[in-house]
Amino acid sequence: MTTFDDRERAFETKYVRDEEMAFRITARRNRLLGHWAAGLMKLTKEEADAYASAVVQAEFEEAGDEDVIRKLVSDLTAAGAEVDEGAIRRAIEEQTIEARRQLMQSE
């Protein structure tokens, strides 16, 4: 085994670990976003948990955050919550930071 092979394997391992962490951060962020939105919609705890799971599932519709943003805008508007897309985007940034913090603490 050469040093080059060892370095290549190390980079591949790091890449896989980084991608897994990015996935976990996004999933945690979306769950936090779901709970944030559920609070604005005044849902019960059980409804909030179910809604947070639905927001996590919305991420799988297409690449990027636009599917989650559309879901949140639609649901919040339907519930009569006064929240615009800019506020949702700020919440995404805040919840991403919180999700990363939570995951780093748990490791």
C-alpha cells in the first residue's frame, strides 16, 4: 500500500463522513423548522411533531431548499400566519446553525 493510496482512502472516508453530517444537519434543521412553523400555526404538540416530520419529508421532493420553503409558505399562509418568505429564509439560516450546534454537542 502506498502513501498515495492511504491518502486517497482518507479523503474518501472524510468525504463520506462530511456528506453524512450535511444530511443529518439538513434533516435536523427541517425538523426544527417544522416546530418553528407549528408554533406560528398554534398546533398542539402532537400536531407539531407530525408537521415537523412532514417538513423533513418535503426535503426529498427536489434538491435544495425551495421545496421546503414552498411548503412552509403555503402552510403558514393557509393557517393565517403573517410570515413572508424572507422570514422563512432567516429561520432556515438560524435553524441550520442550531442543528449544527446540536449535532456537534451529541458527538
